Amino acid sequence: MQKATATYRAPPGDSKVTEMGGVTFFDGKSVDLNSYDHAHLIAKLPGNPHFDVTVEKEDGVAPTVAKKRGRPSNADIAAAKEAAAKAEEDAKVAAAKAKEAKADAEAMTKDADKPADKPQAASAKPPEPQLAQNALT
């Protein structure tokens, strides 16, 4: 939901109260608007010289911009080419990582299929305990 605050600035000699789109505006008093109830006013009032309008961003969402009709501009074409090149580069990096992961997985399965080495016979003589040295000597 997009929110806005609109303040009516009455021209000299005009009425101090005006009504637009079902909302009453008093000279110098701010009125809170939201996109659910007053989307048409949020779009229309910024173009009116008698209103000071502050529009807040939507909750983490960039405001939608109407798509222009006709041919794309050179800037739009360059941006699209750059985005396509970036996507292709990202795809190549992802493919390389997937190939490495597959090779690692195959190497692990080959190691798991090998028979284990024969265990060495345990020596009959246990290891000798080492004597602790006295720190006072």
C-alpha cells in the first residue's frame, strides 16, 4: 500500500476549503491518503500547483512505471543487452559449478565402491607407557 500526505495551499482570494475526490482539504492542513482509497488522488495531486504532496515508497517495492509505447530508446536497448550478457555470464558460472559438483560426486562414489584395505595385524606387545617428568627437577 502506498501512502501520501497532501497539503492544500489556497491561492490568494480563493476559498480556504476545497473538496476533491471525496476528500475535503483545508488550507495548510495535511491530509493522509492511501492507495487503496485514493489512488486517483495520489496520481493526480502532484501535478496540481495548489497542493504539496509527499508520496512515500511502497513497502520495499519500487513504484510501478507505465511502459512506454513505441520503439525502445537506445538506453533501454543498452540496458537490455547488459542484462542479457550478465545473465549469460551467470549461467556459465552456474554450469561450471554444477560440473565441478558432479565430478566431486562421481569421485566420492568411486572411492566408496573400492574395497577397504586389509587391516594390519595388531602387535602382541602393547606400547610402553611414557613416564611423566617431574617439573621440580
